Amino acid sequence: MLFSRKNLSVKISNADEPHDNCPSRLYLVRSKDHTGQNAYYFMLLDREKISEFKQVALSSESFDLKDYGDIVASGYGDTVPESLRIRMRVEHGWA
């Protein structure tokens, strides 16, 4: 998944607890895929790469999401389905 900043939006979870399934590791990334379709990705970031991810997501550089953690869910469209939002809250504490 190579991303350019011009198509990227990142939502950061607002919790900040220090356990492995910590919500602050779960990020919602919105962008267009390689075909131009709107897409969203829930990323569970590697703890040691969170700061680097924030920097590159705000820069004009292209980057690969998989370099920063695991994509735990994804889909197409402008809106994340409520069922997926609930799943992310239950499984990862998404706020």
C-alpha cells in the first residue's frame, strides 16, 4: 500500500494506555487506492514506529502502510460501516 500525502487522512485514537492492544496503536487511515477508489484502513501500528508514522503521514512523502504495522481491517467507500466500528471497539478499544 503506497500512499501519497495528497490523498491521505489519518485519525488517531484518543486513548493512551500502555498495553499491547492499546487504542493509541490503532489508527484509521483514509486514502484513495491505486485505482482511485476511496478506501480506509485500520492500522495496528508497531509501538516503536508510531512517532515515525505520524511524521511520514504528515509529510509529502509516499510511504507503505505495511512498513509501520498491520492492517487489521480495510474497505472501500467514504464511510466505515457501523459493524466494523463496533468490531474495532471490541477488539482494539477504538474510541
